[in-house]
Amino acid sequence: MQVENRVVALVEEKIADRPELFLVEVKMLPNNKLIIHVDGDQGISIQDCVAISRHVGFHLEEENTIEKAYNLEVSSPGVGEALKLNRQYHKNIGRELSVKLNDGEKKEGKLLSVTDEAIVIEEKVKEKGKKAQLVETSIEFNKIVETKVLISFK
């Protein structure tokens, strides 16, 4: 955990003057692969990822923070990655989401709004013998197990 804490501090130091960028997560995998996911309100450029990688890598080497050889990967969270931060939800307003709830239920719909406590999605609800209707559904964060953005190739 010490390595992750130091990496968090280094990333936050590097992006301190860039309020549109934010750290999503830092993971040190057992195979000595260090993964840093950074995002931005309007996305993040390859140049930003390279700058963060160089900054973190330089300081980790200088301080000899990781004693064994390691692999450093800095990127935005991938398409299939679950949303982790409230800020990521805000960034995805208007997109289709798949939301797994802690009771096992799964909901899909367009993200309409986000608060500190919940999200509101517009989902298609079809009752027997009736035409599907669009219904606004509020889902509290404490009931969400995982949320992913659905990718459409239309």
C-alpha cells in the first residue's frame, strides 16, 4: 500500500495545476505491474499520460520506491472499466449505462443526472401487453455494485 500512496501523491502533484484532470485509481498488481488510471472532464490526451508516466517513473526511480523491476502503465480507464468516481458519472451524462444493483437486479438506461447521493437514468420499462415506456429511475450510490458505460456502434 505504501507504493500506491506514494504514486497517488506523485500523480496529484503532477496534475495539481490541471483542475480538469483527476486520478481514478492506482493499482499495483502481483506481477509488479503498476497501473495508473487518470481521466479528465473532457478526456485525457496521450501527452498528458506520457507526462504523468515520466514524472511518476522518475521519482520512483530516484527514491528507489519499488525495489524489483516493474512495469508502469498510465492511461485513461478503458471502455469496459466500471465507473468509480462521482466525477466520472458527471462526465457520462447523456450516455447509456448498465447498472448492477446489490440485490442482483440490473438496470439499463440513459444517464440523466447525478447528485452526491444518486443517479437518475431513463430506462425503457415494458409491461405485459403494453408498449415500452421511458421511465426516470433514481438509483442511490449505496445500492450500486457496478456501473459501466454501454458502447453503441449505431
